[in-house]
Amino acid sequence: MHQEWSRLAVIYTRILENPNQQLDRYFNSFKELAGSRPLSELTTAEEAAANASAVVSEGDRQVDEGEVHPDVAEQTPKPVTVGSTEAEELGKYVAIREELYKKAKEFDSKILGFETAIRRPYFHVRPLNIVELENWHNYLDFIEREGDFNKVVKLYERCLVACANYPEYWIRYVLCMEASGSMDLADNALARATQVFVKRQPEIHLYAARFKEQNGDISGARAAYHLVHSEISPGLLEAIIKHANMECRLGKLEDAFSLYEQAIAIEKGKEHSQTLPMLYAQYSRFIYLVSGNTEKAREILTGALDQVQLSKPFLEALIHFETILPPPRQIDYLESLVDKFIAPNSDGSAADREDLSSIFLEFLSLFGDVQSIKRAEDRHAKLFLPHRPMSELRKRHAEDFLSSDKTKLAKSYSGAPSPGQSLMGAYPNAQNQWPAGYAAQPQTWPPTTQAQAQVQAQPWTPGYSQQAAYGAYGSYGSNYATQQVPTSVPQSAGYGAYPTTYPVQTFPQQSYAQPTATTTLNPAQQPAATVPQSYYGPYY
């Protein structure tokens, strides 16, 4: 509007450097501008001065001690030469911007998938879904691999608008800036996180304490820990452990012991504290590992039994503590505690009692004698084996001790029938609905009248139209009182539409039919869903 063509050309240049959805439109508009205005109106004063210096340096090469060559003198006054030179310069000017446009288009094709997956680029108190959070992580990974520092910073700032309530993105930003050597940006991001955006979340303050300790700011690290102890999350076990470990690294063992003792004293004043048993267990372990004082460590655990109620985590910590102590081990003392906890009249749940009994059996198999192992096995069999059928007994393999909990959960579903196995094999308790040799018999149907044909034209509700394609669900036919009319599609055809294996994932069983007047469900005949049993968790 003000006919500031040089400034307009600068704006177009900046736009063409960055990928956006309207790159083609902006590039065409820039070419129209370059074709309608002379180059002198498109260049800024700085660009004009740079071009003038380039022309002078080119002319100096034609001058020798103040004398102009005849060919230069003949070519200078010709306007055609001047016009062709300006056209070439204009072509170079446009070619530079076109190269920027092509690079931006190529980069835009790489990030299009990430940008499309960003559904909420603005801040909102409602949490983001898992897909969006993973997309931000993947996008940041890609930009970091590209190696353009300016793009990395800009994308992190964009990410932290939508993900401002997530400490993990702030921590990642600080780590990235620290790795690139930009400590000012790292300190700025950490200050914004701890003082404004996620200041009520202990995770960011624990990271800030570790970050400050690594950079030599010990007083700042202590201040971050004290803020968590006093305001953010008093009694947080992770904060107490990390603070005590820092004091131990600094050589201040008495301060580390004092932290545990103060925390234990505070938790004693609380009714039914869930943190107190683990504080005792962690404190005794800490004393033994950093000072080697076995007697004091045992004394702490013995005194804890008068203050806390027996629980699976506490007894599990006791068993683990005995595994790291030198012999002789207090096996009889542990056996009395475990026996008291797994008794049928104890307060623990059945699953916790059984798991702890299994953990103690593992401990005895390493450090116990034959008699103690026999007593524990007899006790375990008496209390837990009669309460479930043999088909549900959980078998423990050697690889289970090294596999993760997720792998163990996956193995608990490995016995599910595959879609390729036989119908009666998949459901052994299901009775065959059709007579033996039914498939080999010719299908003969009695003649029906027109009235009966109208009544039986729709024998199934709409949900039954898909049942022929689901061969795996064919065994549920035994649950209906009246015989269902068999379809002409063989059941084996349904298996071809499914892969040979299913992902390890459970879904609520879906009913493909609704009871009608001609088909009634008998609830007593419905197959009971078998609840999958989880494997024992590791005791370390």
C-alpha cells in the first residue's frame, strides 16, 4: 500500500525461507513482483551498496594504472549492454529466492506428517492424548537429527506452548540446550519450569537439584530439595533418598543419616503412614551400604517391627536385605515373620500372601537348608494350591527371572487359542451342536409355504449377518436353545481373513447377536470368562 517494494521483497524472502502451507502462493506473488518492478526498487540500501562494490571490483580488473582499455571504452555507452546486465542481475536475484523456496518445499514434505498430527498447538488445561505426546517427541527427535540449532530452539518453544504442563518436555529442552553448550538457554528454560509452569510438580524440582549439583551449585541443589520436603511434596520417598545420596557424595554422612531420621520422625506422627515401612527399609540398607555397619542396620529393622504393620513391600525389603548381608542370615527370624503374614487370618490380600510365600521360597532355595525348604513348600502347598484348579497353576521358568513384568503379562496370554485351531480344540467344554458327520450329509430342507417364507426371511437380527465370517465365534452356538440355520458359507473361510497370531491384548467380549423371539439366551449356558493370572513379580 505504501509502495515500499524493497521491504516487501525482504518479507517475501523471509517467508520463503520457512516451510508453510502457502509457499507456492507466496513464491508466485514474489515472481509477479520481481517481474513488474525494476531491480533497483527491490533491493535494499545494503544490497545496493554490496552490488555497487562488486561492480567497482569488476571494473578495477579492466583498469591498468589509470588507463582504460579500448574495448571497455567502446562497450560502455551502449544501452543494450546495460539492459542485459540488469536482466542478468534480476535473474540471479530471483534464482536465489527460488533456491530458498525449493529447500523450504523439500523440508516441508519431511515434516508434513508431524505437523498434521499436531491437533492442539495451543495451551489448554485438558491433558493431551498419548498420540499427540508421542508425536511431539518424534518431531523433536527429527529436528535434532537435522542439526539446525535455530529450528531446534523454535520447535521446543512451540512444543512447550501445548505441553507446558509436562515436566518431561522441559527436562528434555534443558538437556538439549546443555548438550549444545547453550547454558543460558538451559538455565532460562529450567527457571521458567520451576518458577512458573510446573512449579507444583516434584519431578522438575528433583531434576533441578541434580542439574545444579552437576554444575557446582550445591546450595541451589539443597534449596531445591528442601522446597520439595517442605512445600511441594513432604514425605516423598524419592526426594529423601536422592537428597541423602547427594549428601553422601559430598562426604556428609551425618547429614544424610539426619535426613532419614527426621523423615522417620515425621512419618511416625502420621496415622497409617504408607511411607514409614519403606523409609525404615531404605534407611537400614543405606547405612549398611555406605558404612558397612551390619548391627546398626539390623537394629533399625528390628525396631521398625514395633512401629509398622507387616506388609508385602516391607517383608520383601527385609528378604532382599538379607540377601546382601554376609552370613549367618536370620532365616528363622524371617520365616516367623513370613508365616505370620501369610496366615489365612492376616490382613494381607490373598495375592500378596501368595506372592510373598513364593518370594520366600526363592530366598530359601538360595540360602536355606533342606528342612527349611521343605517346611516352606509344605506351608505354601497347604495354603494356596487347593484353592485353584490345576489348569490355572502358574509355572515359573528360568527366563522369568530375567524378563520384565510386561513380558510376563504377555506370557500369561500365550495359551489363548489361535484362530487357526479347531473349533472343539479352542473350546473344549463346548458341546457340538450338530450331529456327528453332519458335514458329509446332504442338506435337505422341508418345503415351506409362502407365509412361512415371509416369516423366516429374516431369521437373524442384523448382528448375525457377520457371524459366518467369524469362524472363531462358531462355538458359541451351543448357548442357544433353538438350533440355528447353518449358512452355506463354510466356517473355514472365516479363518483366511485373520492373521495367524493376535497381539497380546485383551478386549471385552463382544456379542454379535441380540436375543429375539426365535433365539433365547440361557445365562447358565454362557461360557465363563477365565481371569488371566499374573506371574510372580521379581523380589529385587
